[in-house]
Amino acid sequence: MSDSSPVRPPAPVLDVWCELQCPDCRTALDDLRALRARYGDRLELRLRHFPLEKHKHSFAAAQAAEEALEQGQGWPYVEAVLSRVEELDRAGEPFLVQVAGELGLDAEEFDTALVDGRHILIVDADQAEGKAIGVTGTPTYVIGGERLDGGKSQEGLRERIEEIVDRLLAGTGQG
């Protein structure tokens, strides 16, 4: 059929360096939801882990998010945990397993994944890459080769990300 749509170039990627025990990352959820609503599949949002030592459950939460991704519910899980940061602070790993159950995921598999550490290498690799590119806090965004630090202030960040995405989308037809 000559009427079929042309093959679309790959969507721009927005790396979101995040930590699931971070109140600033919770604040950033509204921006991420707005970006997903505006761009849909024209923008790939990619969760990158940057657990901070000051939050004792953040490394386990990053591993749990990877398990959720493997079970097909990455972002819903991330949003559910971030929206209840205080509960994670108080309850730790049992809370991470509880949220999995609430979302209809295999909670037993979450528990096993946290014990056997099957996702540690992914979390370690993300953290190492983050440090290598200058991430110092969360949330930090990287898109189009530009790093935007949301840990200091979220003010104007979504607008800046939209400018970059719009520019990247406008330029995808060239080259």
C-alpha cells in the first residue's frame, strides 16, 4: 500500500536520573506526566537510577523498579513508590513488595529479586554512568546532549525540556 505511513525515526530519549526515595523526584512526577501526555511515543522516557547514600532504601527501590520494568509495569511502579516516599522511609523493602502486590505484579518475585540481587548490575551501571556525566543529585535530566539539574530547582525545567524535544523532533526529518 502506498498509503502506509513512513517509518518513523527513533524518538528522542529523555534520560531521567531518579531516586525513588527522593522528594524532589516526587515533585518531578507532574512534569514527567505532562511530557508523556504531550509527546506520547514521540519521546522515550528512560528511567536511570541514581540512588543516594543518604536514603537507606533507595538502592533496594532502584532494584525493585527494575523488577517492575521486567514485569511490564516500570513507570506505574515508580509513580506509586514516589507518591508514597514517607512510607518507603518508614517501612523499607516490605513496602516495595507491598506496592508490587497492589499493582497486581508478582510480589513474591519482587521479594526474591531483592534477595538475589539480580538487578544490582543495572543499578550500579546507571549510577556509574551518572557520576561519569556529572550527575550529583536527583532528578537530573539528559536530552539532546544537555544535562538539566532538577535537584536544585524544578522551575522552568519542563519548558526547557519541551524546547529541546521540539527542536529534536523538528530535526529528525533531516540527516
